[in-house]
Amino acid sequence: MSEKKDASEKKVSWWQGIKAEFKKIVWPDKKSLLRETIAVFITTIMLAIIIVLMDYVVKFGIDLII
């Protein structure tokens, strides 16, 4: 019987820990969120362009070899 009580106490303690961690979250303001979103979008586009260019270069190199 004590094992069930211990497990129940651990679940409650775990849940309280989760709630405490969520209270520590600091959400960004709209201006910061917009800047970070734009930065991620631009970085994603740049990486996509680099990957496409590298793909064409490798494909061109393989075509030259074959």
C-alpha cells in the first residue's frame, strides 16, 4: 500500500515541478518575436539556396566525370 502512496506523491511532486518551471518562462515581446522570426526565415532561405547551389555543383561535377 505504501508503494502506491509513494508513486502518487512522486507524480504530484513532478507536476508541481513542471508548474514551477512554466512560471519561470519569460515570453518575448512582439518586436523581439518579429525580429527573431525574420532572422529564422532569412537564414532558412539562405541555407536552402546554398544547398541547391551545392547540389547543382555536385551534379555538374558528376556529369563531367561520367
